[in-house]
Amino acid sequence: MLNASLSEISAALATKAISSAELTRLFLDRIRALNHALNAFITVDEERSLAEARAADARRAAGSAAALTGIPVAHKDIFCTRGMLTTCGSRMLANYVSPYDAHVVERFARAGAVLLGKCNMDEFAMGSSNETSHFGPARNPWDRRLVPGGSSGGSAAAVAARMTPAATGTDTGGSIRQPAALCGVSGLKPTYGLVSRYGMVAFASSLDQGGPLAKSAADLALLLEVMAGFDARDSTSVERAPEDYRRDLDRPLAGLRVGLPKEYFGDGLEPGVRRAVGEAVRELERQGAITLEVSLPNTGLAVPVYYVLAPAEASSNLSRFDGVRYGHRAAQYDDLLDMYCRTRAEGFGAEVKRRILIGTYVLSHGYYDAYYVQAQKLRRLIAQDFAAAFARCDVIAGPTSPSTAFALGAKSDDPVQMYLNDIFTIPAPLAGLPGLSIPCGFDDKGLPVGLQLMGDYFSEARLLNVAHRYQQATDWHARVPKDAPL
Amino acid sequence: MSLSHDQVQRLALLARIAVGPGETDAVLAQLNRVLELIEQMQKVDTRGVEPMAHALDLRQRVREDSVTERDQHALFQSVAPAVERGLYLVPKVIE
């Protein structure tokens, strides 16, 4: 059951082969056995999970089972959960218990899911290695000396180590896809606006988007059906009819036009990544897909653009943490200004402070046009690159990350080195496009490589179709990490 | 473009984040690294390009001007650092 797909688990629950209480106990025991080494969870509340599981069993016995009734799911600790800590990986919110549930949390509860716990993450989702978490880094189940990626590193590590069948994450510049790649799991960043941001702690509001991480594309499709949908409480939530994301999973790939952006296959790609992604593209060709070279000429500017826009939005969003209404407040201060300054100096970690200061700078008088407006103009050029490419192809394929998982501490002294590693995941959110990452092999060190697929707006069903067909022909996604054997 | 110590202290004040004298050098060095990175944007001529604030063309939704929330101030204030008689407490602002 630890290694089963969501539909297998659902079938086992429906036939009474296992109860939700038994299933939940199984995953809680797995978390208990592995979490001291992997640090994938910040909060686990066994009694609450088991109570939810028993309630799910009762609902099922009464004949009212929904899509995920009795299936355990973990949430990234950025989603507000009523009655359970929501820390966002920060000292600022280390003791914060939200008075309300995020929309995504409500949706999972309504679908019958059992909440297993809250997953570790980079502080306020700012990071690509999970090392900026106030609670210490989560570790990679393929090699515990390595990072799981970030910012949804705890979610990816937990799914990879089979501590949960599925988890939620958020993606602003790659925070679902990059950890999914580094941990050898599947992760989807939906089109901007598809999943409500209500109750999701804000980082960069024009980019932030919630999405699922799981063991397979088929599982992602089911999870997206639960997560997606209009919510009036998020002003950027898109009003569109609900979709069946599983409808096209088995559609043959014959005639599918796959664009390969030449900028994604240049220097700086690790040989193991190049080889595995190349093999994956050949598998798509074997199934009848037609590959063609496309160009996204402004790819090299995506990282600088992102590090203007995201910090600018963050500096505004994080101004709410002032030590007055919730969160940390400094113990000693002279006056109101001193209280703000000390509270924020103590409550935020180094990376978060760095980004707030950068954001403050690029928005300040005299620099606004040179940085912020210039970045917004380049953002449009990046979006136009994609529009031109999608006139010629149905999906874009390439590496999710230029490298496989790296050692803890390897990049933490040089923020810019860390930022540049996200070059392939940053463009899609700037344009608002959907993207997913699926495992496509291993490098010489035995570490998983991620294949990224990007599509036009609201083409999630197509992306999931391609990913599912690929996973029907390969078994990379079914491999169990060697530092977390079953 | 690189920052000075004074500019870092000015930014820190604007951002309401205390940066101690012992930290300024390290913060300055890292901010300058990031500014070097974003400086790359300047090499592109973007005259005539419309700035893009948002991925989707969104319009503000309007709704009836009616009460949709119930009063939950006690619940919301239960997570506040300091509250008295329904009010958030802060250091004295007006003499």
C-alpha cells in the first residue's frame, strides 16, 4: 500500500481490503521511522489524522465516499490549516495556528482526504534547496547528504520516500517542478489562476500557483481535479468550467508536435541530465511524436527578471509581518519603529531579508523604471517567446533542472549560483504557463533526472497525457529511493 | 551599480528590518552580487514594449455591497502577540 497509486488505494478502500484507519497508521509509522533522518515534515498530528481516517471510514460505510475518501495527503506548510501549525518554514510563524483553512485544504477535506501533516519548505518558499527553512533542511531520500530541492522540498521528499501517497506544493519560480525532479517524483504547476491562492501564504502574487506532487501523472490528474476550481476569495482565480483531467491520459502521441528549445540544451547542462532527457525525447518519438527545434531567445534573461519581480512583490506581501496581529514579536524594543525593525530582523532568515531588501531597492524612487518596469517589459518578451513557440508545437520538452541533486551547503554561500540553477523553471511562471516534471532516468551517481513538459495556457490535460504515456512505457517513476527502502 | 553602506542602512529602514553594524558588510556584498545579476537586463532595448504586470488579462470582479463575513475578531485576535479589550496593543505612538 505504501507504494500504491491513488486509484489502487481507492480500490482497496472501496473493497474493504484495508480501512482508512489502517492505511493512515501505515503512513504515520513510515513517517515516524524516516522523518528524523529526512525532516520532510514540520508538523504531524497522529491523533487528528487517525480521527479523520475513522470519520472517513464511517462515511464510506454510510455509502457517501468522494474522490479521495480515506486517502492520506500531506500539505506544504504554506497552506493554512485551521487548528494545526502553519509555519511557512519561518521563525516568524513558528507558533502560528491559522484561524481558517486555505481553499486547497478545504477542497481536499471535501474530497474526503485525511490530513497526514505539514511538509517542510524553504522559508516563505524562497529557496531551491530547502536549506532556508527555520526548521532545518529536508533531505533527499536518494542520498541523505544531498538537498531535496525547493522550495517544496519536504513535499517532494515525503512523496519520494513513500511517507505520503501525495502532497501539495506551490511553484513561483520552479518550487514544485525542481524538487520533483531532484527527488524523482512527478509534480505539476498549473496555469496561473487555476488553483485558488486563498489561504496560501503569499510570496510573489503574480507568479504563485499551487499544485500537486505524486508518484505518477495519473495521480497528478486526479489531484488536480480536486485542487482546481474557481474561488471568489482569490481575485486572480479563473472562472472556467471544471475539467476532467484524466479524459486524455491514454490518448496516443502519434502526431504530437514536441518543441525542443535550443536554449535548454546548451552548455551548463550536466552530461547525465542531457543523456536522460535525450533518451526521454526519443521515447516520445518512438510513440509517434514529431520533434522540432524551437527557440525561446530570452531564456537567459528570465533569472534576472524573476529576481526583480519576485522580490518586489515579496517586499510588499511580507510587510504584513509586523509583530502586531500575528506571528513573532521581538521581546525588547524602544518604540513602534524599533519593534517593527527588531521583530522582522529576528523573525526572518537571511534569504528572506535579502529578497525583501532587493525588492525594496528595485521599487524605490529613482530605480523603479530602470529595474521594475524594465523587468515587466522583459516579462512580456519572455511570454511572447512562448506564444511564438506554441504556434509551431503542442508541448515543449526539456530538462527541469540543469543538474541533479547537489550536496547540502554546496550553493548556500552564493545566492546567485543557487538562483541560476532555476533557469529552466523560471520562464513558465513568468508567462503564467503550466509545466510539469516527471522522472526520466538517472545520472552516473544514481540520482534522478527530471523531464520538464510545458504547454499553452490551460493545456494541463495534454501535458498529463504526454507524461502518462511516457510513464506507461518506462518505470523511472516507480523506482524507490535507496536511502528510504520499503 | 553597487550599493554603499549608507544605502543599505536606508533600505533596511525602509524595509523595517534592523541590520546591525556588524552585518552590513556581508549584506552589502550579497546585495551587490544580486544587483550585478539583474543588471544584465539593461543590455536589452525594450523601447515600445508594453510592461506585463500579470500573466492573464484579468478584470476586477464586482459583487453586491453586502455583509458576507461574520464577526470573528476574538478568534482572529487569539493569535496576536498582545491584545486588550479587543484592541491590538502596540508601543505608545502619540504622546
